[in-house]
Amino acid sequence: MDLLMKPRNTGIPWTREEIVHLKGYIRHLAHYVPFMIIFLLPFGSLMLPAMAEVLDRRRTRRPL
């Protein structure tokens, strides 16, 4: 959040390296958009238990 608000708070523009980091953060967040659309549907909050079951990674066994 500090990096995102840097130009507004300090008046100093982003460097090229900071822009690369911001684009990476945005790409990472874009992976969650399809899951968030479910909650916008009517009764989408009722899908939460089903999604928790599907997305639960603790159930997969790790190799020993």
C-alpha cells in the first residue's frame, strides 16, 4: 500500500523498478477475480462452504 500511494503522499514518481513490482502485484490479485465473482451472484455467500471445501489445500498430502 505504501508503494501504491507513494506519488500521492510524497510527490515523487514511481521508478521503473517500482512499476514492475506494482504490475506484479496487480497480476497476482487478478488470479482471485474469478473466485470473487461467485459472491456477486444471488445467494453467492451460500457457496462459501463449498468453495472452502474445494480450495482447501490442507487435504492434499505432501510427499514425505
